[in-house]
Amino acid sequence: MNPQQIAYLGLGMMGREMALNLAEDGSQVVAWNRTPAKAEALVCKNIRAAASPQEAVTPGGIAISCLANDEAVEAVCSDDFLQALGAGGVHISMSTISPTTAEKLSARHAAYGVDYVAAPVLGRPDFVKARMQRFLLSGPSVGCERAQPILESLGSQVFCLGEEPRAAHAAKLAFNYTIAASITLMSEAFTLAEKSGVDRQVMHNLMVKTVYDCPLFQGYGKQIIDDNVDEPLFQLSLGYKDMSLVADLARESLVPMPVGLAVYETYQRAMAAGMQNLDWCGVSRIVRQSAQEKE
């Protein structure tokens, strides 16, 4: 990737690492965060802080956002921001948001001559730091062509899903649903085995050496077994937000998802129990607590 000036908006656990990696590659990064101290803390040779999203961009340039939810993305994409980015500009949106919101944002961007490119991230902060994450990419072809080399430098693989921005966001929700359902499945399976006299660690070893020999069950399964959920890599509140978006998309698409509804309700119960700041594997505690209540 040729070094260039890039606006980076949103410096949470994921965004911070990507901004640093872009700077390491030689790009001039202009960073903005709703909490200014997070941007100021990154200031170095190739990173400077901006006071607002519109001050971070250059006309016709590239802006990348990695924000928590639909509301945060919509707030950043103000008329001032889109006007400042202007004709020929590209906004690469890495957030996990509703496909419907993406369609609205794409139309608003197009009115200013800006390409809205969807590029949600597959990977947690540790993967992002090591450039092992993958990206789902969709949007206008010209914008995607400019975005792809940046994404390839930041991660290990880019999956191109066509010219409709909603496609990448829908695929990301389906992907996160698969993870959330697997976390719930493992939590229930380990608890079932435990209450029947089988050690949870033995059950996990059995799973990952037979039908579930994959990183998802190895990594998340170990988190559940060890109850290692108090220092989140992905907050339970964000998992609940994503499962809410999955439920909304299922209703809009008329897709029956009885398993999905059960997963959503499990995350909802965890939120109601005050677990929002745990890792999203923290739903395992709800499953175990429910089993204990039945004794």
C-alpha cells in the first residue's frame, strides 16, 4: 500500500490498533475520537489528532470509521463531514451496523459524491494488532478498489461481496450470530455435562478434538471453561446489540430463526443481570446460574 493521508474515526480497542498499524506503514493518520484524550494519546510522527470528523478528512480523500453502533456512525456522517470529504471521497465503514442503516448512509454519501464502502471486521483486538483479521467488503466499485489495498495491509484476507453496501453488513451480522450461537451452545453443553458428572475441561477437550476442531471452539470454549470473561475483548453489550440487529434483520427478511431468538433472549437476560461489561462469553454465567436455580 502506498502511504497516504487517512482520517481514522473511532479509537476503541479495534480502531486504536488499526490506526497504529496504518501509521507504522507510513500513512499520515489524522485521528478523531469522541473522547479527545484517546486521539491525543496516539499523537506521534505519523499520527495527529483532529477536533472533529470533518477536520480529520481531506477533500476527495479516505476516511475510515470503526464505531460502536448505528447511532455513532450516523452522528459522524453529518452534512459537514460529507461536505468536507466531498466528491471523490471514500468512507470505509468498519462498524457492525444494520444493513438498512447502511443503505440510508450510502444514499446520503452519494448526494455529496462520496462512496460509502462497507468493510466490517472479522476478528478481535488481538487479531487486529497482529494483522490477522479479515474484512468483508462491499460498495461502489471505485470506492472498493481504493479501499482494498488498505484493508489488505491491515489484515490477512478480504472477502468481496459486490456493490451493495448492505451485503457486507448483513454478512457480518450472520457471522456474529454464528459465534454468539456457538458460545451459547458451548455454555449449555458444558453445563449439561457438568451436572451429569463430566468435567467441563474433559468435555471441551472432547469437542475440539472431534466435531469442533476449529479456532472458534478452541478459543471461546477455553474462555468459557476458565470463566475468563471479566476483561473483555468484545463486550457483552456489543454482542447484545448485534443479536438485536440480527433479530431485526430476520423480521425484515421474513427468515424464521427460532435458535436465533433463543440466543437473543440469553444475551438479553445477561444484560438484565448487569453483565454488559463482561466479555460476550459471559453469557455462560447465565446458563450456569439457571442450571443451579433448578437444583
